[in-house]
Amino acid sequence: MTTDYVAPVSAAERSLDIPDLVAGVRAAFASGRTRPVEWRRTQLHALERLMTENEGAIATALAQDLGRKPFEAWLADIASTASEAHDAAKNVGKWMRRKHRRLELSQLPGRGWVEYEPYGTVLVIGAWNFPFALTLGPAVGAIAAGNAVVLKPSEVSPASSALMAELVPKYLDNEAIKVVEGDGAVSQELIAQGFDRLCFTGGTEIGRKVYESAATHLTPVTLELGGKSPVIVAADADVAVAAKRIAWTKLINSGQICIAPDYVLADAKIRDELVTRMGEAVAKFESDSPGGKPIVNERHFERLTAALAATKGRVAVGGGSDATTLRIDPTVVVDPDLDEPLMSDEIFGPILPVVTVGSVDEAIEFVNARPKPLAAYLFTRSKTVRERVIRQVAAGGMLINHLLFHFATTKLPFGGVGPSGMGGYHGRWGFEEFSHRKSVLTKPTRPDLTALIYPPYTEKAWKLARRLF
């Protein structure tokens, strides 16, 4: 991994007045400039251009921060964010329309509808592993909803953070959309300003602290967290395809993905074949880039290598590491102890435990005995097995016979449940996540039918009220 970047200057070092900056963003929202559909479309189209016109610079920043290959940079950060912005610009006018509801007889005459209005000022705290997709992606929903936005990219990916801070003012409304760089202390100071809505992407423990801080101001939050996302491989699965898809998705961004496969539950009948085929897939996929997968920093490298050193499982693939380059070989560990770090903590790296199970029922019981994951995956040819797992396994999202792709569609919401998060976005769901659904009921003044139940209350009025209500 290259490190030829200039570290971002924190808010404190630049003497940035965060309260003053947030007050300016609030003033921009109060002016009404963000509400018209024209402003929203203009900003969304500009955000799409930001991603497509700066593909080379973004890929370079991601290579510096994460050792990301250009294709993976385009696929995961650039294309997904540009597509999200394009879809929102195309549909935001339709999303903004009032949603009329048919009223009960007792409410007639009258009309009722849901009015989508922006919360106001939204804070988006992004994550380092996909710094553009997980910062600008949620911003798409916030902008589509007509909010003013403050973006706080992660300091762990400094080149990407600096580039975002450079590009956003060039493309987007610099009064209503701001980027603030800095560390966790800057995030805390921003949260303390009492935004109207907050979106945080990161680890579960930090998410809890963000939630607690936001609660001081009763700020509603969207939390996109993580957890140990399982892959169930049933006995009837297409093992050859499953092995390639699991290996490929585990290698993307060195496995540093919140919805990466964190462990595999393999039926005993196909476990050995699956492990062998995953090893073959890894060898093929990594043939042009030997030497292991880059890890974002020394702290994460030491955490991962310590977990690997502590395993009681059989290392069937890989296992090597290089502290001088912060690289770890893609590794498959068969049947680790269920209490060791590889099975108790989210891995977030290129290490994949495979746990042997005797049946799909055993796999379902295993997953449900643990905290609800952000994603759950299943490989099977059987509709019966598929429906059983969909109905019985709780997870933020689920994908059958593949992995990760449910994040990349604007036609489905993406989000967690329980310790893996709350709320969701993408497509219309992003617009709704960052919109307040205001109930509106309007009634005529004439004829004044309410007079039938004005006091003094008569027996006749009571009988009529019983019939109406």
C-alpha cells in the first residue's frame, strides 16, 4: 500500500469554527433554497458528475488509502455512487408527490395525505472502507429529500477524505453542503451541534456511542453498522459456483466490508469440496497480485494476525502475513473454536472461518443464537430450503446464491437490524429515510357537520357518534 498522501488537517488545526459552519448550513436551509425539486435535481446530477469526471483521482486516492485495484474502486465506490445519484435525480419529482389516503367515514368531508418534508440539516459520518460510497451514498438520499448536509469523511482514509473536501465545493452548493475533515473528536463536536438527522456508518461499538451522543439532542439517527454476516452452504448447493462467489467477495477490499462473508456454515457433506474449491479460486483470482491483501493500518493488521495466531482451527488456505507491508494472505480456517476471536469478533479482513454443520436446521439455529447480522447469505438449489431460511433467519438483508449485490441496487432498501443498525437507504428508501412524513388533514368549514356533536351533548348526538366513530 502506498502512503504518499498529505494527512488531512483537523478542524482544530485549521481553527475551524464548527458551530459557525453548522449555523451557516442551517441558514442555507432556512432560506428555502434546498426545497425546490430543481435544486435537488441539480445537486444530484452534479454529484453524479463529481464521481464520473474524477474517476482517476478517486481511484488513486483509494489505492493510496486501501491498496484498492482500479476496477474495484470503480465498481464499489464510483459506479455505485454515481448510479445512486442518477436514479435519485430521475425519480425525485415522483418521490416528492403527496401520498393521498382514503379517509374513514367519520372524517368526511375532508382530505388526508402524507407530505414529505426535509428534516433540515443532516450530518453524514462516513466510513473508511468505502469512503465515497458510504459518505456520498447516504448524502444522495439526504439531498433528494431537500436537506442541507454536512459530510464528515473518515480520517482513516485520509487521501479520500482530502479529495472529497476538494471536490465537493467545486460541484455542489457550497452553502448548503459542506465537508468537515478530522478525527473522532471532530465527529463528537459535530454531533453536539444537534443536527435534525444523523447518519453514521461504522462499527457497532462506535455506533452505540454515536447513538448515545445523538440522544442528548433527540436527534433521529440512521445507523449502518456491521456484525458477523454468515454464509450457509447447503448440501444441495452448486459448490463450484458458491466457492468462487464467496472467495471473490471476501477478497474485494481485502475483506474490509461490513457485509463481507464473516464465516461460512458448510454442510458436512460438501465442506471439504467447498474448502478445496475456495482455495483454487483464491489462487486463480490472486495470480496477478501475489503477496497478500493490504490492510488499512497497523492496528487492524495486528488485530487480524493476533486472531489468526490464536485460532484452534485448521488453516486450510493461506495463513501468512507480512508486517513490513501490512499484508495478509487470503486465509481459510476450518472449524475454529467458537469462543475464539475469529468467531466472536467481526473479522473485517481476508480471513474466512468455515464451520461444519450437519443440516440447514443446525445452521439456522447457529445464526439465530447470535446477534442479528447486517447480511445473511445462502447457497441452495432448493426452493424449500430457501424459503425456510428467509422466514427463519433474522438479518438486515439477505441474498440467495450470491453475496454483496443487494447493496448495489436502488430498488431495495439497505440497512441493519438490532446491533447491525437501524434505518435504511438506497433509492426511494433513502429519500424517505431523510424525509419527515408529515400527516396533513384538511376539512371544509361549510357545511359544519361537527355541529352535530357540539355540546350540550344529547342522547341523539351520542347515538349518531356511536354510529360514526
